[in-house]
Amino acid sequence: MIVLAVTWIANAGREAEAARLFQELAVESRKEPGCLLFTPHQHKTEPAKFLVYEQFEDEVALEAHRAAPHFQTYVKGELIKVAVRGDGNMYSQI
């Protein structure tokens, strides 16, 4: 299993839009055959901060996710207009 933890910071005044986009991305990502979990989180006291926690069966599923039309639309298109991607860390299950 491959795990990703990715942080994002919404641009000032764009927090609600970023949250909506992450929710829409999650709905589509969860439909992917190799996606085990895709959960966006918004910081409780700093609403501009987001954490996206993702689990995929393997590298093939992760690459399929990155190539999916909804990933291209949301991550490569819409989200970068309203937020900045921060740290992204990849883990393997032990």
C-alpha cells in the first residue's frame, strides 16, 4: 500500500472554494479501483491549511490516479488557482 500526506495552503479569501474543490476531488478519487482512501482535512483553527490523506493499493494505482481526468481538472487546473501545494510525503505500510 502507498500512502500520501499532502499539505496545501489556500490563498487568502479562497478557503471555502479550496474546501469545495477538495471535496469534489475526493468524490471522484474514491471511485478509482486502486484508491483505498482519499480524505481531505481542513485545519480546525487555521482554515487556510489543508491536509489530504490518500491510500492506494500500489504504485500502479497511484499513477492511474495522477493520470485520471479528475486529477488533471482539480489538482493541475482548479486547485492551483486557489491554493499552494506544500509538503507531500509518501509512505509504505509496514
